[in-house]
Amino acid sequence: MLPALSGPGTPPHAGSILAALILAAGVANLNLAIANVALPSIGLTFAAPQTAIDLVAAGFALGMAGSVLWIGAIADRHGRRAMLLLGIALSIPAGIAAAIAPSVHFLVGARVAGGIAAGMTYPTSLALVTALWAPGRDRTHAIALWSGLGGSFTALAPLVSGILLERFAWGSVFVVTIPVAALALVVAWRVLPAHVNETTRPVDHLGGILSMVAVGSLVLAINYLPTRDHTAIGAWLGVAAVVAIAAFVLRQRRAPDPILDLHVAARRLFWVPALAGMILTGSLFGCMLLGQLYMQNVLGYTALEAGVAILPIAVLMVVLAPVAARLVDARGSRFTLLAGFGFLVAAYLVMLLLWHDPTPFPLIVFTFALIGTGLGLGGTPAFRSIMGSSPVRRAGMGSATADIQRDLGGAITQSVYGALLTMGFATTMASRIATSPEADQVTAKVAHELELSYASAAAVAQRYPAYADAIVSAAKVSTVSGSHTAHVVGILLLVAGAALVWVAFPRREREHELLAAYHAEDAVARSASGTSAAPAAAGGG
């Protein structure tokens, strides 16, 4: 039997509880990635500019990243089980709204709303793992199962989307999560304890509002700045992000009960894996965005073929989760994190150097296998370090930060990659237009439409069938050019993340010493505040 389900540090009915928490995380993860394969279809339906397509991809992660710190603090205070159930329930109407969206902007709003619902679910499920399993090997393996199995839904989503899009319209991908959410709601209601080591301290609501403004304005600024029509809006959003971030930090330094405890966040086993995890998981979001657009728009894959190609990510994340847990036990988190970074750098090098039209299908699959290996190895040590260095009474803060490493990293990475794709596409397309023999016949309006995105260029090609082949060919070349620029930036980010882990993350022996010191310090603080030290609390729903 797995240690996570049988050891002395596990709660009663550990198997049922862990299954419920994995299923709850799976709902959020499935919703997170379900739109990726449908992005080309969505773009063609609305003839959407690349910026709008990027926001459909990043909107869900934006909603999660902007809300998790505040929601984590509320759950710590008022009940993690109740927050998790509410989030699962709200994901259902959010999915329906996305499925029937009459415009791309409405769809972006529905995705953000769904992300906020997931922000209630995903970090709370990790907080409950931390609160219910005692520190040590059992918790490490529970987190590994939660991370690997729950995270596999993210990579399974493209396959599910591909199957649906073979027979149904793009809206179908947003309703497929509803029965999964209904099942998760019933299971969680039945097996989760009502209260587990929650705090009685008040919630810093002002800090929560500032965190939402900071994350939202930052991600939107990244998306809008490179667009010719919205540069001014992007600049103002950038200013708002800087002001909100500064105000948030100031508030957290002065608030009696901050939603982000800067003392805990300054711990080396907290901030280093948080930043490293942000880069690691951001690489998944980035490759899924760029990969789907490349496979379907450039290589001409069907949605199902594109979904099958990405399946190795899901398989390897599940298979390697227990391997990562054993590596953490044997070699430490630093070694396991660096191994994950190594595989991801290799994957991005393959995309940069070898992904050209045409690209053999086995090479596509091999690339995604490298991505899955890197994430399968890197996810567990990042989550484990953050949660291990967080007090149980602040498990919501720790899980929210662990969630931010994924969702803020994903939203920023998708936005940055999307912005680079937008700029690279527009620049290359403009060059192709300028050197075309028919350049003098292309009006400024048509040129602008051609430079917006592949979907917009395809819409122009339908209006001018005599030039359709040339337009589509130029759009493919422009997509590859923009993608390769993003791949270079991705490699630089991954190398920087690996360097951070190499320099700042302690080796195995020192890691154990620091964790013991953190736990002793937190035990003193818990005793002083009169909080129970028990790892689990009973109580049904």
C-alpha cells in the first residue's frame, strides 16, 4: 500500500479523502487546459486577434492567480471544506457561460469567472492535504499523488477536447467538465472533515483586493502592450500593476494578519521553490499554447491529432509522480528540481531547433514526453517544499502560493509567449506583404487584418480566394517565426530557474535541517497562540 494511505501520519479514511481532493483538483486542472485545443476553432469563429485568443488561453489562470491568496486566507479562517465545495459548485455555471459565449470578449470573462471558482478549489485541496497529513514521508507521497494525478487532468484536457471537436462545436469543451464537477462535489461533501486546524485570526481583505488588482493588471498589461491598437491601455495597466504591487507589499508589512506572511515567504524553502515552480509550470502553459497553434494552424493537424500528440505529458506526470517522491526522499528536493529543469530545457531546444514545417509526428510526441518528464519530476519537490515550510495554521497561504507558482506563472508565461507570438507574427507578416508582388494592391485595412493573427489572416483568405494560398502560406511562416522567438525566451527563463535552484536551494542535509527548524519555530508560535498541533481533525459533512 502507498505510504500516503497507510502510515501513522495519515488521517482516518485516507484513501477516500485523498481521492476526493485529487478529483477536486482535477476539476480545476481540466478546466484550466480544456480550451487550448479549441483555440484555433475559437479564433476562426470570431476572426479574433491574437491578443483575444491569448486572453482566452490565459483568462482561467488569471482568475485563479488573482484570487488564490485572498481565498486561501478566507478558507484558513472560515473553513476549507466549505470553500472547496463552493468553488466546485460555481465552476458549473461558469462552464455553461463559456460554452454559450456570443463573443470572444464574453468568453474571456467566463474563463476568468471559472478561474476564480477554481481558485476556491485547487489551493484549498492542497491545503487540506497539508492539514490532514502529518509532516514527513506520508505527506510527501500524498502531495506527489495529488500533484501527479490531479495535474494529469491538465494534460488529458487536450485529448478530451480533441475527441469532442471531432463531432461537436468548440463550446462542447467547456461543458464536459460539468459531470466531473458534479461527481467531485458529491464525493467531497461526503468524505471531507468539516474543519481542520483552521485559524481564528481575521482576514486581511484589503490585502486580498490589492493582490487581485496587482495580478489582473499585470497580466492584462503584458497582453495589451505589444498590440498596436491597445498600447496606451497596456501602459496604463502596467502602471496600475506597479502601484498595486507596491501597495500590496506595504500592506503586508503593516497588516497585523497579512494574507501573505512575509516572514514565512522569506524562508529559503518557500520563495526559491515558489519562483522555480512558477517557471517550471509556466513552461507547460507556454508549450501547450504555442504547440496547439503550431500543430493545427501550421501542420494542419485535426483537433484530435493535436490532443493525442500531447498525451505523453499526462502519462508521464502520473508515472513519474511517485518516482519524484522517492527521489526527494533519497536525493533531496534540489536534485529533483534540477532534473526537472534539465528535461524542460531539452524540450524547448527541440522546439526551437527542430520544429519546422513539416515536423514528423514522432518528434512532436518526443518533445511533449520531455515536457511531461520535466514536470513529473519538478512538481512534487516544488509543492512539497512550499507546504513543508508553511505553518499548518497558514496552510491556505502556502497552498495559495503553491497555486500562484502555477497559475501566475502560467498566466504570465502564456501572456509573454502570446505577446511574442503576436509581435513576431505581425512583423513577419508585414515583411511578407511589403515584399509581395501585389503589395501595392493591399489596403491599410486589409494589411492590419492580416497582421492580427493566423485566424484573422485565414478570414481574409476566404474573402480573396485568388490569393488564399499565398495568404495562408505567409500566415504559417509568421506563426513559426513568432513561436521561435517565444521558444528562445522560454529557454532563457528555464536556465535562469535552474540557476536559481542551483545557487539558492539547499542540499538534502541542509534542507532537512531547515524544515526541522521551521517546524520547531511554528510549534512555539502555535503554542503561544493556543492553536492545536494535531495534524488532523475529525468532523463530517
